[in-house]
Amino acid sequence: MKKKDSNEINFLSLLDKPVQLDKAIEMVGIGRFHHCLLSICGSLYLANAISVTSLSLVLPLAQCDFHMTSAHKGVLNGALMTGMVVGSFIWGYVADTKGRRYTLVVSILMDGICNLFSSVSQVYPIFLMCRLLSGFGLSSIPIMYLYLVEFLDAKYRERYLAWMGIFWSIGLIILPCMAWIIMLYPFRIENEYFLFKTWNMLVIICSLPSMLLAFLLTRMPESPKFLLAKGKHDEAIDCLRTMYRWNNKSDDKFPVTCLLQTMPNHVIDKAKSNFFHGLYKSTVELFTSKYKVIAWVVSVILFCSSTSYYMLIMWFPELMNRFQWYETLNKDIQIKKTMCEIVSIVEPNTRIVEKCTDHIDQSVFINIIIIGIVCVLPNIIVPLLANKFGIRFFTVVSFVGSAVSAAWLYFITSSTENLILSCIFEALSGAGIGLVYCIAVDLFPIEYNGMATSIGTMFGKLGALIGNILTGIFIDVNCIVPITFSCLFLIISALLILILPKPGRTNFTI
């Protein structure tokens, strides 16, 4: 009882003096508000997973309607990544000037609307443009992490950020389930000017989560750290009161009435600049600050890891389809062939000329669901053990493990082996990339955080773009090339993680 009275005295003593924002967030505690926030941010990540990976299922279904070859598919995947490259750079600046919530609402709404338009595209160029703009909207991934972390007390950040990864895995499970159900009831609506098929309906359904979540986000407050950084002291206090009321399920008055303003003046004035001048100035400030080396290291890590991930993941359904097609036609052949030999034999270019098929074997859906379920496992283990081993340890293990699995793809001779290695690769590399974001958002102060993580994402998507184009070019003629690059980049990522400072440190130099 004496301890409680002492705490009450300490709380009351804070009413008449300013408090550091981190201390005020600690006093808010953890509870319903943060659980709701994690659910919304996680659902954004889930919707992002559906939107990004849906193209890998749409491509085999739409290839006949758009007369696509492997090169066309590579360009389409590349268009999505091109939009993400440009968007990553711009959204980071918008998040630092207009707000985290504002950026997320606009970006995911853009993704949903562009996906909706792409669902009724009748020609390849229009579909390509819609996917380009969708990629622009999808590139706000690091802002989701920023938005979440700026509401959290330091001791809960690693655990909450690590839980984000499980939502991506759930998205990987939901997508093939939806596609499989839709494929069970094929239909075709056609007239002289318009064609609408089952895959068009799949694209529409994939666009709905983004638009729904954009509405839900408008009901949430802006980040208190961003508000204080912009000199909006009273709004930051109101945000903390809302958090306190939700967490404590009461109308008790939040004891803090004044916050210390510790943000640099240029952070407050940044939004007053011309957009392009401000974008340039923010970039120059970051790369001339004491955080410039770590910004470059994070950018290289995301470039290498994302190149490797998207180089293979966007093509796994295609590879599975080719394996199934080959094994179905060659059941009696005893001599087994490697994956590279099979994909060089089963060329969709030849099949489109003779007889185009837009069918996806049901086993492909089952395989993708299995991959998604396996991906859940590391995203459960990491949050539970993050405080014991640290996020950096799990990131290195993830990248090394996925590099080994990527290398072993060259030696597989059956669809079962392909499935096992696909599960390992996607689970570990996907978890590793997510953990890099967890580390990155805790390495920079608020005046550089949005720009630094977004520039890192820009490099990551640039790598993904290059990887997709290379895979589209080499998959039919020499598949050892994408496999080799994937392994090499993952090893580089693992080594660079080791030179990063530990998460939670903000005052550092390299």
C-alpha cells in the first residue's frame, strides 16, 4: 500500500512540470490501444502482402488474355517494383512532413483504387500502368513500422515490431485460399468490347482490404512523436490522453499536461519548404549527418535481401506450375531432371504459340498455403525469444538459412523438394527482411527516421526490380544465374547486419 501511495505522489508531482515524451508514453502503459494499433498496422502489412504477391497468381491466369511470355511477366513484375522504388523515396518525405497516418491513408488508398482499375483492364499496357501506380502506393511499408513504434514504450518495441511479420505470413495464406475458392467457380462475361473472367474478380477482391483499412486508419490518432516534432504540443497531449483512456478503461485524467520540446527547429520548419526542394534538402541532411554511414549500410542490406527475395518469390507459383506440368506428362520416365533442366524444357513461349493454357494446378494452391503456414513459424518464435537473443541474431540466422535453401534449389529433382525448399526460403528470407525494418526504425532519430527507412526501402525495391527482370530473362535459358545472385546477396546481407549497432541505441557513430 505504501508503494502505491508513493507512485501516486510521483504521478501528481508531474502535473506541474514538463515531461519527456518517452516518459509520458511509458506512463500511458500498454493495453487495448496498442493491441488495436498492432491489429491495424498488422492488417496493413497483410493487405500489402496480398497486393504484392497476388500478381504471382494472376500472371498464369491472365497470360492468355494478354498473350504474355516470360519476358512480359518479368516486365509486369518489374512495373510493380518500379512504382515501389519511386514511391519509397517520396513517401518517406511525405511522412516526415505531412504525418505518418496521412501517408498511410493516401498510399494504401491509392493501391486499392489502382488495383480496382486493373481488374477491368482489357489490354496489357493499361494493366501494366495500373500495376505501376499500385506499386507506388504499396511502397509505404516502412511507414507502417514507424507509425507503430512511435506509440510504444522502448521496452515493448522489439516484441511488437517482431509480431508484424506474422501478418505478412497470414496474407500469404489468405491469398491462395481466396484464389482457390474463386477458381472453383470459373465464369466468363464477354461482349465485343469487354472481357471479365475469374482472375478479374480475384484482383477486385484483393483491392478491398486496402480501401477498408484506409477508412479505419482515419479513426486513429496521428503519432504523438510526429505531432510534438511539428510543434503541435496540445494535439500530442490529446493523443496521449486518448491512449491512456483506452488502456486504462476509465475516464481518469492523464497526469501529464506539459511535454518537453526537444526536437530540432529544422524538423518543425521542414513542412514549410517547397515539396521538391524539401525532398532534396531532407536527403542531403540525412547523408551529411552522423547517421550517413548507417543509412548506407541499411540501404545495401535491403537492396541485397530484397533482390534475393523477390527474384525467387514472385516466380515460385510459375515454377511449381511447370514442375506439375512436366511430372504429369512424364510419369513413366525414371531419369530425374533438375529444376533448371525442367524450366528450360517447359517454356511457356512455346505453349502459347501452340495452345495457351491459363490453368493453375490445384496442387499449386496447396503448396502456396503450406508455404504460408511454414512462414508463420519464425514469426511466432522471434517475438517470443527476441528479448533473450536479440533481433540481430535472428536476422543473421534467417539470411544465412535462406541462402543455403536458395543454393539447394539447383539440385532439386521433384515438386516435393521444390515445395520444401520454397517453404524454407520464403519463411527465412521474408522474416529476415521484416526484422531489418524492425532494426532500422530504432536506429535513427525522428528527424531522419522516415527518410532513412524509406530510402532503404527504395534501394530494396530497386533490387527487387532488377531481380525480377533478370529472372524473367534467365529463367528459361539459364536459371543458375538468379539462384547464384540470390545466394550471394543473402550472404552479403547477413555479414552487413553484424556491423549494425544494437537496436535501441540512438547516439552512435561508425
